[in-house]
Amino acid sequence: MDKLENARLTINRVDKQMAELFVKRMNAAKEVADYKKAHGLPVDDFEREEEIIFKNSQLVEDSEIRSYYISFLRKNIELSKKLQHKLLDGMRVAYSGVEGAFANISAEKIFPDAKLIAFGDFKAAYKSVENGECDCVLLPVENSYNGDVASVLDLMFFGPLYVSGIYEAEIVQNLVGVKGASLDSIKTVISHPQALGQCAGFIEEKGYKTREAVNTAVAAKEVAEKQKTDLAAIASREAADKFGLKILAPHINVSGTNSTRFAVLTREMKTPSKNDNRFIMLFTVNNAAGSLSKAISVIGENGFNLIALKSRPTKDLVWNYYFYAEGEGNINSEKGKKMVDELKGCCSNLKIVASFEKEIRI
């Protein structure tokens, strides 16, 4: 047997082994897709992909061959993702608003393959996941300029869903109106209260009256339907395009760095990972002097950095509050478990709603 024939036999044998391994890999990708669907996770995770490529490429010592192996790894990941995208085509993602609303735009970016289902308010969108109608829900939790979305924090405390990830989206607000309208012809501006607050400086400068709408896209839709040159909305460029409106003034946010943090909520809590470095928990403290101070001390004494602490009325009892806490560190580590056990001693109610690796900017 000559060298060429021997080499071809080796290739045939390796190709057969690779085919078997490829099937195993793609079947594992299917399991990943099932997990991501159940936990409201996106297909793309570019940081992890680069980590895998770097780690696995080190298994090949020959530097010349390694460069080809990196291309091989990238192609494998690409094919796995294509399969996952196909499998997630039937995923149902709930959001509050209509097409063109910032929640809709953000949901499209996070879940490009999913079927997006619009609901009239945050509670209805949340309940759709709770009752199994949808797989996950995307809800805003905080705006960098206008603060917390209190009703969503309440849903997180009183409801059964878990947060699988936090996503930060840049929000660009525009003044939009019908053809023929101008900055001088506008008398009244309508939009969601958050958007009106974000653009308060511009509105005050122009002397416009304001009126609240359910969300920015609904406001744009109303302006399009009424066809009045003295009426404008504050909305996204996408909403303006959808409803045939023109942008009268772009980027009218008071703050040039306006962003909203969205939470993806699901029925199942994401499986803890050693790479998790963020957590969200909600708790009430015992009705005793120093209970809140003790709870905060427990978090710090166990080496966790508390980056947010917010209070909200429990509504059950007058002047009773629950607390939303967001921190850095792995709550599933031994230190994390110790912290949780100690918190149970000074908290009358403790609910861990999220453990994830990092916040993702979209």
C-alpha cells in the first residue's frame, strides 16, 4: 500500500469518526436550544464562543494547522447556532406594547427567531408566561434617566417568575408627526410618561402641552390616525417608519446617554453556573430594630458587593416595605449559600429571582 492510499484510508476512517461526533454535537445543540427556550436565553453568546475557540484551539500544537482548526471550530459553532435558530422558531416571547415600541425593538434583537406576542400592559404580559401561553416575557425594570419601573418590580416580588438575564438597550427618543407638521405647528405632545420625562427639557423649551399614552408606539399610532398637524408623539424611529410619520426633531432626550434595562422572565430559574457574577433578590425584614441594617451587613460581610437597593410598599400592610437588591458575586458559591442562610435569620421573606453572568448591552 503506497503513501497516498494509506493517507486516504486514514481520512476515510477519521471522516467516519467525525460524522459520528458531529451528530453527537448537533444533538447536544438541540438540548441547548431546548434549555434556552425554557429559560428565555438568546442563541448568540459571542463572548462564550470566543472563549471556546481560544481554549479548544490550544489543543492543536502545530501553529500552521491550528489556524485551520480555528476556522473549523467557527464553522461548527455557526452550524450549531443555525440549528438552534431553527428550533427556536416556535418560541413565544411576550412584551407590553405594540410593534415599534422599544420593548418590541429590544425583543427582536434578543430573540430574532421567536414569535413576539404583544400585550396591553405589563401584568398581562407577565401572566401570559405564568399561565404557559408564552415561553418568556421581556419587561423594562429601569431607565437611566427616569428611574425604576415600579410596577415591574412589584410583579417580580409578588409573582412566581425568575429573571434569566438583564439587557441594556439605548433609547433614542424622537419627536414625530404627520406630513405637513412642523416644530412651530405642534401644540400637544403625547407619549408614555417615561418618555415625556426623558424629554422634559425639550418639551418645556418649546412650550408644548403633554398627554400620556400607554407607550411610545401607541402614541405614534394615534398621531398617524388623527392626521393633525398640531399633534406629535415622542417615539422611536422604527415606530415613525411603521406608521408613516416623519421625524420633526431627532434625539430629543434630555440625557445623551439614555438607556433602559430589560429583564427576561421565565417559569424556570436558570441553572447556576460557576461563571455567574450577578444576582437579584427580593426580601422583607423582620419587624425588629436594626433588621435592615443587619441584612445589608450580612451581604457585605460575606464579600458581596451590593450595587442597588430599592424599597417598595408591600401593599398588604401600611408602611411595610419589601426590598429589591442587586449585587455582584456568585450567589451559588459556598460564600453565597452562607450569605443566604444568614439572611434567612433577619429576613421574614427572601426570594432569589436571578443568578446570571453579566448584563448584556443590545
